[in-house]
Amino acid sequence: MHCSQSAFPKTRLALAYLPDRDLWFSSMHRLLIKDPTFSLITGSTEVFCAAKRLVNGQTIVKETRSNVCYHHLMFEEHQVLVSSGCDSDRFHPRAIGLNSFDDETREEALGLFPELRALPESYGRLARHVVKRHEANLIRERSTSAPVFWNNLINRAA
């Protein structure tokens, strides 16, 4: 768990079929988005995109919240997990990820995965392609006028 008292930008998803609550993500948290036409842009129909890259000013906005606690889930290999009906990635400990932790939390993660101390890349590949900024811009521009896309971002549980 990583707690912060400072105000970091967060990305809020406000979707029509979740009228009782919005979903909040750190700006760097990657959401899994799916669309057959993405293969024309990225070569894959399922991609991870940082929440901040999806901000459209309407259903996805950037806001600031303070007093945030993160619960990072880390597995033997990178995973896609569903939380509140939304597919997203789990913590991938590249150097930038580990460096964002306080010393105690970083040492705990390194105690569980000691090989990461010398070589953070040893954790392995990401579960899906992560879009680059220009790819995210194309996806967002293509999708902004398509409300179905934003509602499909969240899986509906049967």
C-alpha cells in the first residue's frame, strides 16, 4: 500500500450507466481498452492506455484529490484484472514505478522480488501493448464522438 497526503492529479471516469458513482484512477494508471479498429493504429485490438491520455473533458476528466491510498497488486507476471467492472493493469515494477514508492514500500517489493533490485526489466513483459502518446491521441480523437466507446471501457457484469 502506498499512501500520499499530497494532491496528485487523478483521472475521474463518469459513465452513464454508473450513475451512483464515478471511478477514480491515478493519472498514470493504465486502462485496457478494446476495439477492433485499434489494430490499424497500434497493431493490436486490446491496448493499455494511461488514464491521463483518455481525458476528454466530458466523461473523463482530470481532477485533484488529496489523502489518497493506493493498493498496488503485484503478481509473478503482469496481469489484466477487473475491478469495479473495469479492465486495467496491475503494478509493473519498472524503475519509474519502484521509484515512486516511499523507501519502506520499495524495500518490501524488492524483498518479494529481489531480482528487481539489479534489473527492474527482469519482471517481464507487459500483459498488453501500452500505447504511446501519439497513438493515444488518435484513439481519443477517434473515440470522443462515440459514447459507445466510453461505455465499453467498463465491462458490464452479466
